Amino acid sequence: MSLPNFNLTGGNPVSDQFLIKKIKTFHDAVRYIHNLPYGRNKNPRNIASIIREGVGTCSTKNACLKTLAEENEIHSISLNLCIFSMTEQNTPGVGRILDAYALPYILEAHTFLSYDNERYDFTFPGNSEKLWEPDILIETTIDPDQILDYKVSYHKSILKDWIQRDNIPYTLDKMWHIREACIQALAKK
């Protein structure tokens, strides 16, 4: 891993949660977060809650690590948001849902870390593959506080434009329902 490593210092909410668990370096925190199961958090607005809940999504896991770096004065790691064409090939587990709606893909928002022109994804335990990377259509940098309302709003605006541009036979609400079914399928994997 070529992400910077550093000792965690106390006095900040996320750093303190790691230190309570006897996790003392950034690389140890990365391994801990990466090994957490994929799943939605009950309180995603409290980024440290993933440590207590023991699960996380691409947004909460990577935003937690970005926040941890910021709390420890490491500002060279960015939190990125991309839109990619999600398929069974780049996101195993969603094919059955896409097939049921005769969609070859769905536009998905994904959050990951970036450092020194390299992308890092700690979403799924034991898997660092970035199969989605070749299918990125749009990428931007965001702040950890943008992983909820902003990300959803941005994602829905992209879906709305796609539906209109490509004459997709679904409403935005239906497309969001299909997307949620894909996410649920990933959580069950």
C-alpha cells in the first residue's frame, strides 16, 4: 500500500474511536475498515459510527479514512466520487437485478480515496480490485460531509439526465428502486 502511514493522535472523534480499539497507525486503521463487512450504517452522519456498528459502505468507509487522515493533519489523501456504468462484470452480484429490468448497466455513484494519482477502494473486505475503474464516466473530489445528501442529489441528477438522453423506459423513482435493489444484492453477498 502506498498510502502514507502515520501514528494516530487523540483528541478527535474518529481518531479516538480507533485508539479505543488499540489501532494506532493509519495503515492499521485502513486494514480494520477494509475488513468490515459491506452494509449500510444506522447513523451515517456520524462518520465514527461505522467503527461502533462494524459495517460500512463505500461512502462511510472511505469518508471515515479521509476524516482520520484530516484529523491527523494529512491533507494529501482525497475523497473522490465517480459515476460509473455498473454491470455484473465490474460489480459481481448485481446482474440478476439488471437482467430483471433488461438493463445492461445502471449508472452508479461510487466513493473511494485517491493519493498520488492512484485510486484506493476499501469497500469490500478482502477485495482491493477496482473492476469499476475502466467504466468511470465522471469523477470529482468531495468532502466527507458530502457523502449523504449531496451524493444522492448528484447521483439522481445524473440518472435523470441519462433516462431522458437515452430514452430509458423507467422513471427516476423506478430507476432509484432498481439501484437500491442492486445495493441490497451487494449487501447480501
